[in-house]
Amino acid sequence: MIRYVLYTLLEVLNWLILARVILSWIPNMNNKVVEILYTVTEPVLEPIRRLLDRTMGNTGVMVDLSPIVAFLLIGLIQRLI
């Protein structure tokens, strides 16, 4: 039962991150839904972003790779469950 709940929460997090990525491509999307998405997903993405900055250094990459890494990590955790 606990496995199922944890797996489902991780799946929901995956969808929230995907929604955040898609909405980030739309200019001027400043509403309550976007704020909630950022509030929920930022605690997951920020540590990954810091780690990528530390390991990659200042390479001038203008693309945020943290969602991709988050998808990979969440998928790995789901497989381990």
C-alpha cells in the first residue's frame, strides 16, 4: 500500500513538472495555477539546478536541464519501488 501511494505521488510530481515546463514556454502566464506549480516543483528542481551549476560550471547554457534530471531520478526511484 505504501509503495502504491509513493509511486502515485511521484507520478503526480512528474506531471506537475511537465506542466511547469510546458507553461514556461508560454509568455506572460502569471496566474494562480502557475504560482502553485512553481511552489510545488521548485523544492525538487532547485537542488538539482544548484548541483548542475556546481558540476557544469558557468558554461553559458541557456536551457534549464533540471526537469530532465528530475524526470530521470523520479523514474529511477519508481523502478526501485
